[in-house]
Amino acid sequence: MAQTPETGHAASGRWTKFDVVWMLNLFGTAVGAGILFLPINAGMSGIWPLVVITLLVGPMTYFAHRGLARFVLSSSRADSDITAVVEEHFGLSAGKLITLLYFFAIYPILLIYAVGITNTVESFIVNQLQMAAPPRLLLSGVLVAALMAVILVGENFMLKFNEWLVYPLCGILFCLSLYLIPHWNTSSLGQMPDAGSFLGTLWLTLPVLVFAFNHSPAISSFALAQRRQYGDMAEQKASQTLRGTACILVLFVMAFVFSCVLSLSPAQLVEAKAQNIPVLSYL
């Protein structure tokens, strides 16, 4: 087996702590506010479109992110991130354009989460701590700066920080899925939409589905870490980790989505959609 110069250990198909930590880190990058709206959008037409979505989401998630990781790893330089790889393959001008498009693909996600975390912390301060809300501009600035500080400290700390968050997150999703089981009803099982509604539900749910499972912002750092750790085996090990990430995403997220949909009738999901609130708020 090939020896990686960075670690001095034999790279193989077996799982290591490094692989597990990155798998959980990618899981934590993907899971966010999107899953709280996914049951509403996916379940309004009954359970059967959701079954098709479940069959689609695993391959979609895995192959899309594997392709991006392979693209980053295709560079002739070991330290090239996605920006440098784009310029290497497409030239400086085209590279700048593609990098700009990549920025605009991720920047709206950052805005969504910046607003979401500010709303959540403000609600916690007012309702749980019974304190007056600080100025919103100051609060959002402090929260975004704190999240940026985690990244600036370094990769090892960022991975450890995300690891602390992901384990409780997995537990919360799993416990909520089990907690809702006594409230399941069969009303959505008997609803079979016509072909137009079925395809319309799939089409309108895809953006929410992509948002709920997207961990592309972390793929560039992930690919570089794989190359440092495994050298020539980086692509194989990256694919292995991404398969694991896709599996646990489907397992935990779709179990939560199915449990929420089975706990509410299609009419209630339509009502939640009209109110533009996440599924937990409606429950």
C-alpha cells in the first residue's frame, strides 16, 4: 500500500478518526434551517412524492459533492484551493468569472444563516433569558464575527468545534423523530396526487432539498485536508467519506422529515406553508 508522506501511515479503505471527524463536519455543514422547511414543501401532496425524493437525494448529494471534490483534487499543486484550481484549468479571466459565480452560489446561504442565527439568539435572549434584546446590528455583528473566529483559529479547532455541535444535533433529530411517532396518522398515505401535482411537488421541492443537504462550502477545505492526509489516495478516501456523509444525511434527515409529515395532515402542511414558518414552530 502507498505510504503517505504527511502521516507515514498506510492509506487503506478502513475508516480512521480523521475520516469520521470530517464526515461529521460535512454533516454539520449540510444540516441547518433547510430541513425545517423540507417536510412542509415535500409533504403537502402526501407521502409518495416524499418516497421518490428520498430515493433521489442520496445519489444527488453524493455524486454532486464527489464531483466538486474531484475537481479540487485535479490540480497539479497540492495546496490549490478551488479558486486556484479554476484558474489553473480555465485561465485567469475565466477563472475569475467562475470563482465569482461560485461566490454568488454560497453568499446567499451565508446571508440566510446570518439572519437565522440572529433571530434565534434574539428570541432566546427575550423569551428564555427574559432580557431586553440588544441592538440587532450589534448582535448580528458579534455572532458573525464569532463564527468567523472559529474558522480563523485553524482547521483542527474548527473540526473539534463542529464535532461538539454535530453529536447533539444528531441526537436531537433522532429524538424528535421518535418523539413524534405516537402522533403519526395515515391521512397522507391515502393521498395520491395526479401526475401534474406529483411532478410539481418534486420540482418545487428540489431547491429546498438541495439547500437542506448542501455541504459544498466545506468541500474545498475537505479536499485539501484529504490530500495532506492521504496524498495519492486522497480521491479514494474523499469518495469514501462523502458516501458516509450522504448515508447519515439521508438516515437522520429523512427520518425526521417522514416523522414530521406523518404527524401532520396534508391540510396542516399547507397551512404551515401559508404561514411561512418552519415545521417545528407549527408542531
